[in-house]
Amino acid sequence: MALKARAAGTSRRERDGILSAWMQAFRIHYIPTSIFPAVLGSVIAWATGETFHPWYFVLVVIGVSINHMGLNMIDDVFDYRHAVDQSRGGEKNPYTGGSGVLTEELLPVGYVFAASILCFIVTGIIALYLTVAVGWAILVFAAIGVASSVLYTMPPVKYGYRGFGELGLLINFGPVICLGAYYVQTTSLGREPFIISLVPGFLMWSMIVINEIPDYEEDRNAGKMNLVARFGRVAGIGLYAAGLIGAYGTIIIAAWTRATSPGVLLGLLSVPVAVSAFRVLMKNYMNRLAMAPANLATIKVHFLTLMCLIMGYLGTGFLR
């Protein structure tokens, strides 16, 4: 009986370990950067046009989340194959350098690659359903999103290695997701959702830049010539600041010119967190571990800003 109990306990720990490894591979803490722009686009559709289809909304959120998981895993696979993200143990910033499941040998490379392909297939199925139910433009948005995810690190394109990854993420995690979600609800495009979609886009730009700074040396050695690897850590600080200025500048100008609802000004509530992240970055940009609080704060900036924008549009809708 004791042997059976120990065997059962060992088996349970193994299952828990495998589940934990897959959760690590998915990088769940970054998935909201896809979900929030989708929610924002859907809420803008409701607030400005009284249009909202709950089932389509759920499918969009599931689709962008699964696609993001696929992106995270296929990024891990090809970075691992190109000898990028080799930091181990205590020297690794927990918010950069991939999930670590391959370098730590927690999961086989083939399994992670197969899981990423499955994610893209599921995303495609959801996109096809919405295309039939709503309109052909959905297929265009989905094709851009999936292709951008796959080709980010996959040869021969691997545009993330050629200095275009930051711009690609700005476009995909801003206008593509936000406008796509808006179109699902309204079967149209609009100036207001496009303008506001730039906010999550710029914030994603800053997030990827600050994540590249701790990996500067590894990326250069592996030939992953993103903007920070090309121009250096100090330039990375400027690029990070530019993304934040772009995001908050968009909010201010959009509200001032009345191109959007004045409720978007709630997005400025995250400015103190952004300032704090910038100060930590300025002080510790040469120390990958000491930078970790700035990486985390940048995730919080994205979360707080998008939540405030969503709340602003919900208020506009209820007061309409």
C-alpha cells in the first residue's frame, strides 16, 4: 500500500510538473496584451453604435488568446534553434528571454512546435467561422495576425531578427486586433477605433523594447538583430520612451481634437506607473536582473491603460 501511495504521489507530481511546464510555455502573463485590444475594439463598437454580439465577442477573445499562445511557443522554438535565450537559472530575467521550457529541458522541442501549430489551426477555424458569419474582412485580419505570428521568428522571413519585429507587434497588437474586433461587431471600419488602437500598439512597442534590453548580448551573438541589438541599450531607452510618448500623446491629442470620446483621458491614470518603470530602466539598464521590476511595471502600464480606456468607453456607452 505504501508503495502504491508513493507511486500515486510521484505520478501526480509528474502530471503537475507537465501542466506547469505547459503554462510556462504559454506565457500566460502576456496573453492579456491580445485580449485587451480585442475587448477595447468590441466596447468601442457598443459605445458608439449600440452594436454588440456576445457570441462573436467570445470567439474573438478565444481566437486572439490562442493565436498569442501559438506565437509565444513558435517564438521559443526558433529562438532555441538559433541559440537565442540561453540564459539559465538565477541569471535570467523572468520577463525576458522566452519561457525557458526548452533551455531548461522541461518539454521536447517537437511537442512545443506541434502545440504552436495546433494553436494556429484553431485560430484559423475560428476565423473561418467568423468570416462566414460576419464577412470576408475577418479572414484578412486573421491572416495578417497568424502570418505575423508565424513569420516573426520562422525562417526564411524571421522579420523579428531583421529589425521589423517591434513595428510588426505595434501593428498587430494595436490596429489589427482592435480594428478586427470592431469589425466583427459592426461589419465596418472607423476612424475612432483606429486612432485608439494605436495606444495598445505603442504600448506593445515599449514592452518588446524593454524586453530586448536585458537580452542585448545574447541577441547580437545569435544574430537576432532587433532594434536594441542594432543600436544598443541606450538607444533602447529612447525607443522605450518613444512608445510611451506615442501612447499617451495619442490619448491627449485624440481627446483634445474630439476625434474620440473624452473618456479616453482615463488612460492617463497609468502615467505614474510608466514614469516609475522608466526610472528603474534608466538606473538599471545594464543589469538584467535589476531591470525586472521595470519589465513588470510595463506589463502593468499596458493593463491599467487598456482597462481605463475600456472603462471610459463603457461610461460613454451608458451615458449615451
